[in-house]
Amino acid sequence: MSPPRPALESLAEDDDRLYYLDLGGGRLVSNNTEGTDPRVLVTGLVRFPDGIVVDLARRQIFWTNMGVPSRNDGSIERIDIDGSNRRVIVPEGKTFTPKQITFEPRSRKLYWCDREGMRVMRANADGSGIETLVQTGEGDEDRKDARRHNVGIAVDPDRGKIYWTQKGAENAGEGRIFRAGIELPRGERPDRRSDVELLFQDLPEPIDLHIDLEHRMLYWTDRGDAPRGNTVNRAPLDAPPSGRRESQVVVRHLGEAIGITLDVPNDRMFFTELAGTLYRANLDGTALRPLLIGQGNLTGIAYASF
């Protein structure tokens, strides 16, 4: 862990900020929503940072470190919003390869997907009370099967549901999106849940998820080949009267789409590509605009308005 850093200039209460991870440069960076006023909050991230989320109430940032996928050495860290008070809250050995992460403010729980651990997990905001909610495989043989790898995560506290992606092998069209209850059904195990629903399948490589609770829409990024790869997609959370959910591609032709975050009140979304560009667009995909270009290898992104 790097030594304590002096606090940066305090953020104003009305600051509208983006927080994102540069895997290649080992940085956690913040910009305003115009892509200006850059502030590097953390450097020297050498354990492959991937997912990021902000706790508005406590003014804290959480991120995942994937570690080396074969070593069970992933971790989750936390800093204050000014970049100070860095600490590990989920240490190595407690989660194998943590990927995308989200925070549910009502319960003050962190939820994340553990790729090579083949789990959907959660813990309290201080890292205590680690739980496995879904287990899609176990052991080295199962770990070789990318169809068991969990990546993106989103929570719907209004209906008591979690959503996650299993991306499958590269460009294999094996990607899927699932849903289950937030709580494990009584008497059941994470690897034998009766409430798991398959919502979408045959996707290129679905990665990050984000929910628009106001309009009951699920958004996700998808890597892989065209026609549906390297895109931003959305679909209704709730099935229409026909019973069939139809997804919509709202942005195409990205360079390995990774993280996504929404600002629903202002009808906009922000997303990253591993090729180093950070974009802004309306929620329907119009008014697409690159905010930052050539920023390294971008992974997770979070929007916060204080």
C-alpha cells in the first residue's frame, strides 16, 4: 500500500464528477462531466483495478483490484473522496478476481462479481460480513470455463433483485445476463438457487451493468465482435405483457466497451472503452461525444453528484 497522501482541495457540495480507473497507468482519476479539471486521486495501482463505485453519503470511493487471476489475490480498497485515508477493506484471499462493483445505500452493502471465483458476493461497507450470494462453479476445472465467469453487477432494491453478467469466452457469443433475489432463498445454497432467471443469452461479452430505477431500464456494455459487440445496450427490467424482453443497442463501434454509469436526472450516461476513451451520451444513445481520448486502458467508471 502506498504511504498516506495529503488531502486534495475539498470538493464543493455541488460538484458533478466522474471517477474512473486506468488499468494500464495504475491510476484512479476524477474529472468533471465536461472532461476537464482532472484530479489524480491514486497512483501506483499495480493489481489491475477494474470496478469502482462512490458512496455519496460518506463521501468515499471503493474499487476492486483483480490481482493475478490464477492466484486468488484480488482485493477491494476504499479512499475518501479527496484521495486520502486509503485502506484495504477486503484483503487478498477473501475474493478471487473481483470485477465490477456497486453500492446499495439503503442497506449500505457492497456487491461485486468475482470472475475466477465464479461468485456473486457482497459485504458491509467496511468489508465485514462477506457473503456469497451466487456460486456458478468451484475448483480449477470449472475455472477454465469462461461461461461460469461473473463480471458485471447491479442491484434493484425496489424489487429485491440482483443482476449479473457471465461473459463467456472471447467472441464466442456465450454471454448471458441473469437475475435472482437479493437474499438467498431459505434453506438453499449459493450454487443451488431456485430463483435464478436467465434474462438474455447469446450475447458477445456482456461486461458492466447499471440500472435506471426511475424508468425501470437495465443498461450494459458488451465487448466482442459486431454486430452486437463493442456496444452499449438497454432493455426493460420488467417483462411486458407479451412476456418477452427486447434489448436495444443504443451505441455501436466502441473499442472494447467496459464501464458504464448513469446520470438519470440529466438524461445522460458515461462509459469507457479499454482503448482509452471516455464517452458521454444521452440515455437513448444520441448526442454521443468523447470527453477524453488516449487515457490509457480504462475500466470502471462512476458518476457522483454531491
